[in-house]
Amino acid sequence: MAMSERVTLRWWRWRRNALKRRIDVVEAWVVLAGWVFALLGGLGAGLMAADAVERAVERQRTETRRVPAVAVEDAPGPSPARAASDHRVWAKVRWTAPDGSTHTDEARVPPRTPAGNTIPVWVNRSGDITAPPVSAGEAWLHTTLGGGLAGALAGGVVLGATWLTRLSLDRRRMAQWDAEWERIDTRRGWKTS
């Protein structure tokens, strides 16, 4: 089959054809609308999700602050399984919150940090220790993945609904063909099946 014949077969619902029925035209419009809505809806959902992630990252950056904390006690050494690495350990530290209040809690510090050493910690608006804000690279990754996944999901939902609609139209088309074959058979007085 030549390439032009394949293209002709693919677009037959859009041309004049004696065998074309109303349901074929409806199916063609459903498929076209499904693809358009999937692309536009996916793009819109992706952009909105990316914007929401970007705003969440920015809010995290504005709500966290790096403050100096003082180790209250000597930090333990690394566990034997992690002796060669520089993984952090838990130790009690004291810091002053942005509102001026003094807090004491456990934080992750380098192994064997002596009491009295200053360690930077990240705190939120209420002065509690929190995770550091995401880096620019992590923010870009979260934004890209969030937007891409939301766009793919939205487009997939629309295409799934289009596919289900096409299945329904196919069933209706087959029922119409069965009814017409039945009518032709009974008009001539014999049955084909």
C-alpha cells in the first residue's frame, strides 16, 4: 500500500463518500476534539502545576531562615557502619529564633562536634528547625516534573474519555449495520447467517 493510499484511508471520514454515515462524521469530530482538548488541556494543566510548584518553592524560601546554633553537648561519632562517611548525627543545639526567643532542640550536626561550636540550622517563621529550602536545580526539577506529570495526566484523561466515546460509537455503528443487514435479508426472504 502506497503512502498516498494510507493517507487517503486515514482521512476518509472528512471527504465525500457514499458509504460514510452520520456516525462516522461524529466519530471524526470526537477524535479531533479529543486531541485538541488533550493537547490544550495538558498544556494548561502542566503550566498551572508548574506555577503552583514554583510558588510553593518560593514560599518555602521566604519562610525559612538560616540562623547560627550552638552545640549544647558533644555530638557522638558516626555509627560503625558509616565510620568512613561524613553523615551527620543528631545532637542537642540552642539557637535564637527570628522573634528573639531562645530554643533548644536536636539537629543534624557533623559527627564529633564539640559543645560550644556554632552550626548553621534552618528555622521556619515560628523558630522551629526545618529542612533547608530546595536548591535552584531541585526547584527546576520539581517544577518540570510536576508540570510534565500534570500535563500528561490531564491529556491522558481526555484521550481516555475520547477512546471510550469511540468504543460507544463503534458499538452503535455495528448495531446499525446489523439492523440494516437484517432488513436486507428479510426483504429478500432469506437469511445470510
